[in-house]
Amino acid sequence: MAEENKKTRKEQELSEADLERLELLQRAHEKKGKQLTISGDTGALEEIDELKQLVGRQLDSPEEKYNIYYKGIQKLLKDHLPKGEDSKQMRDIIYDEKNIFLNLGKRKSDNNGVRGSDGRMTYQPVMNEMLDIVIAWVGGSQNPFQLYKELYLLNERHSYPHEEYDKSGRAVAKAMLKLAE
């Protein structure tokens, strides 16, 4: 009984302002990241979980990335670029431009043949942009030189460098740009 009297005295000693502060502190720890809003359709109050929306927007889906990269970009390029040993150098140059973009400007020539990054792990919007370019190319000209030029200009717009090749590789890359015109 003596303890109850002590608690009551302490509560009586707190001013209204102190009680209000305590109440605000308790509320601060209740629901974080949730906000009430009025629905435009029904006019009813709705609770929005801002944290879930924020996290949901920022995370990439590994399954979607896999599908975009392997079943989209790579499959379309493999199916529509010229095949055979004679076209290997041209395909490699196109793949280099694609990989520079997907790796946000990292080149193999910067690290003695090792890019130090993996285009399959890039941001999903970057992958989607690459997929859109490849789809437009497949639906359009399917001219490999045109695709190279498009990827080259894409990297230029983002101020990404281009791969550095030996003398014959540079000549092929330059010729591909000229043939795209």
C-alpha cells in the first residue's frame, strides 16, 4: 500500500506539460512509417505503410533480373547476332559495349582483362533500359552495326568510356561505326 501511495504522489507531482511530453514520447515509439490518408475513391481513411513501400521500390527482384538478363538480353543477342567464327570479333565488341553500360562504365581494359563488376547484378532499371534497346533493334533493322552504334552512343550519353582494343580491334570497332551510318 505504501508503494501505491508513492506512485500516486509522483503522478500528482508531474505537471500537465510533463504528462503531455510522456504521452508524445510513448506515441513516438508506437507506429513508425505509417501514415493516415484519405482515399480519393471512397473518402475513407486508409493507413499507408511508408516503410514497406519505400523498401519495395528500392529492392530488385533476383528472379526478374535473371529473366531480363538471360531470357531477354542474352537470348535475343545470341539469336539475332551473326553466328560463326568470322563474326566473333564483331560480337565481342558489341558485348563489350553492352557490358560497359550494364556495369556502369567499368571496362575490362582498366584492370588487365578483369572488369571487377558483373552486369548480371546491375540495377534493374539499367537492365530494363538495355532490354528495351535490344528489343527495338530486334524489331527493327537487326543490323549488328546499328546495334553497336546504339550501344556506343548510349555509353557516350552516360559518359562511360569505351573498351580499349589492340590495333585490329580498334579498326573493326571504327568500321562498325561507319557501316552503321
